[in-house]
Amino acid sequence: MPELPEVETSRRGIEPYLVGQSITQAVVRQSRLRWPVSDEIQHLRNESVLSVQRRAKYLLLELTTGWIIVHLGMSGSVRILPIGEPAQKHDHVDLEISNGKILRYTDPRRFGAWLWCDDLDNSSVLKHLGPEPLSDEFSAEYLFELSRKKRTLVKPWLMDNKVVVGVGNIYASESLFAAKIAPERAVGSLCQDEVAYLVTTIKQVLQRSIEQGGTTLKDFLQSDGKPGYFAQELHVYGRSGEACHTCGETIKSLKMGQRNTFYCPKCQR
Ligand SMILES: [Zn+2]
């Protein structure tokens, strides 16, 4: 599943090809995605692109009369290709750009979304989202305040979009390892220093991944459409039964909220 770093890398990759250009038309080959592709997108004609932004794992294309909200779902990706490039089986949407390129959306599992929005502040998909993890709003004070008197387990709590957006399974596991906090701790039991350290590690883990994505940007945009994960060193995620890089203890896994959680029983308390 594309996570926040992949979406941010996609945004940075497509932005220079879109901003200041216009979208001459959209070609929608398959409109049955997670929700149907909005009619307004299917009927787009000659609209200037003012900006390309990101909120949580949504790409936001600001046009003169509204916004296109794109979610990559489980298996979606966007690429920039020359106009006329033959479409393959899972290439569901093209935006034709005035510079002779296309933005092509590929999504084998079709859990992604292409939605039109006139008013971003009242968008039903965006308005309940918590703060961005890399923003100043996501601070030690904010998270500590929110955690008081709560019995929720810290791992699923971090993955709740109302608490903070874009911290998926991999990043929640890795951040908790870096912060030396056991995933099944109740959030109300975390002390102020632990919460502060956790906020720092979440930002570092995501930032490092975005930086690694930046180094593969060209391949990411022009490859065969399989987004994959950036080559990053994982310390616990997917390493059940292997030795901890820090202490040598065996990495364990457990199911929490139907998601596999990986941790070191010795490093994380
Ligand atoms: Zn360890």
C-alpha cells in the first residue's frame, strides 16, 4: 500500500510537469474505482493547474474551478509519460497536459479514488483528518495532551487518522522501535518524555523515507507502475524471528487490530 512517503514523493515528482500547465482533457477508461470517478473529472476541458498539494495520503490538484482529490488506494500509482503511450490493462485514468505529457493513473486492485471537490474545507474525505505528522501542529504537547487518561494501545492509536495522518503499519512499528516503546502500552501510561521522543522518531522515520524516495524519483515516475516501498532499512517490520539490530534478541510479532505488529521484546518497554 502506498504510504505517506510514497504519496509525497509522487507529489514532488508530478508537480513540475503540472503547475502552470493546463489539463486539456481527462481520459477515463475505468470509472469504477473505490467510488465512481466524478463526472466533473470525466468532462474536464482546458483547466489550468494552480498547485499540486498533499493532505494525508491524498494528492490534491488545484485547478481554476475546483480540486481533483486522488487517493492511490492499495495499489495505485501515478506516472508522467509522453502523450500517445499505449495504455495497459490497469491504466484507468489519464490527464492530458498541455506540455505533451500525460499523468497516468494505474491501479490493479481499484481501491483508489478520483474525486472532484469545489470546496476543499468542506470535503467529506478530508475534514475529519488529524494533523500532518511533519507539521509543527503535530508536537509533543499536542500528543501528550491527547493521550491523557486513554487506555487505547499506542500502536493502533498512532495509526488512527484523527490522531495523526499518514502513519501506516510500517511507520508505526518502526517509530515505536526507535522510541523504545512497546506497541501494547496504553497511551495514558506514556510519560511526557516518552511522548516527546515518539513524536521525534515518527518525524525522523517519515522524513528519512521521503528523502530516500527523492533519490529514486526518476525511476518511481517512469517505472512499470509498481510503486513498491523505498529501499529503507527496516529494524522490526517484517523481521519476525530475526535478530534485533540493536540487542540481538529475536523480533516478535503479534496481531493488533487485525494488523501484524513487529517489536523487540527487549528494546521496547
Ligand atoms: Zn532489541
